[in-house]
Amino acid sequence: MNKLRIVVLISGSGSNLQAIIDSCQQPEAKAEVVAVISNRDGVKGLERARAAQIPAEVLNHREYSDREAFDAALKQRIDAYQPGLVVLAGFMRILTASFVAHYLGRMVNIHPSLLPKFPGLHTHRRALESGEQKHGSTVHFVTAELDGGPAIIQAEVPILANDTEESLALRVLEQEHQIYPLAVHWFASGRLHYQHGKAWLDGTALTEGGHPFSVVSKG
Ligand code: GRF
């Protein structure tokens, strides 16, 4: 059986990319990472891709006159690999509406908060400052609304009394490395899809927050 072809977009460390690469190397994997594209040169995620013998490219947004021009070039690079799924893994760019429309239903993102709480930047700081007791991360389909697409899976972590932004970020990241490969696996297995503005898992529309990770089996 042909594996689902994935292109992963990154801007930095790529620890989520690594988790996905690792899970795609399992014998039961139904997906393969066929390319990694970064808008920043010299980042660790590019090294991770090359270490796994995955084609890795840099497309520097600063070399384009505007967002439309960059996104058009990015789309061309991505589509050259004919992916079935585009995975945003710490890709720090706001995407144009036409780019998002082109990949609707076949592009996912991971956002470090319990969406719909804290879309946008500095989520760990904001969760701490607002006195939340729990925090987490959400995988969602990408739509035109920033961090607003339908949620697929969400992992929750406690906020501890002595937490700093860094300690909280680490706790969240550990969970991300579980839920992102799982969401990719669901999509690759045909269990997950996007329709009518919703995420569907095994034929059932997921509700706000998506599937809670704690009650999910790893299979
Ligand atoms: C993660 O926290 C993810 O939620 C956010 O960016 C970070 C990427 O980390 N979108 P990494 O590059 O995968 O290590």
C-alpha cells in the first residue's frame, strides 16, 4: 500500500518533526515524510531532516516582496512533492487565505494551548499570567482563522505552583510529541478527515478541543 506523503514546514528546533519522523519509521507506519521546508536557515529541524535522509529545503521569506509572493513560492515547492498532508510543526508564519484554501482539509497545525484558549503567541506566559490550573496543546486542521480551525486532538497538562514559562513549555512539548504523530497516523489510516468545517474521526464529528488525549488508546 502506498504511504501518505507528508511535507513538514518548520521554522526552528523541529522536535515535533522528529517525533513524526520517528513514528513514520515504525513498521506499522502509513505515512512518510517526503520533504521538510524551513523559512529559516541554520535551524536544528533542518539537521534532523538531513540526518534522516529527508530532502530539506530553505525558503527564506525575507527574499520575497510580500506574503502573497512568499506563499505562492512555498505552494509551488510543497506541491512539487505531491503531498497528501502538509504538517505545520513550529512554522512561524501567518498564511494567506489563498494558501490556506489550497490545502483545506489536508493541512494540520499544532498549537501550544488548550484551544480555543490562547490563540496566537506566548501561550505559556499567558496561561501562567491568567492563573489557569491547566494548559496543553491542540492539533487542528488549518483554516483561514489563525489557530481557529477544528480541533483534532488535545493533550492537557497541569500547571504547577512553581512553574516557569520554560518548565511549562517542556511539559507541553512532551505531550505534543505524543499527539502529533497520533493525529498524523489517524489521517494516514483514513480515520480522520475534514468536512463542512469540522474534524471527523471514525465517522463522528469532533467537538470543541477535539479528542481528549488522556482517553485515547495508542493504536
Ligand atoms: C511547539 O510548541 C508547537 O506547539 C508550536 O511551536 C513549537 C514547535 O516546537 N507550534 P518544535 O520546533 O517542534 O520543537
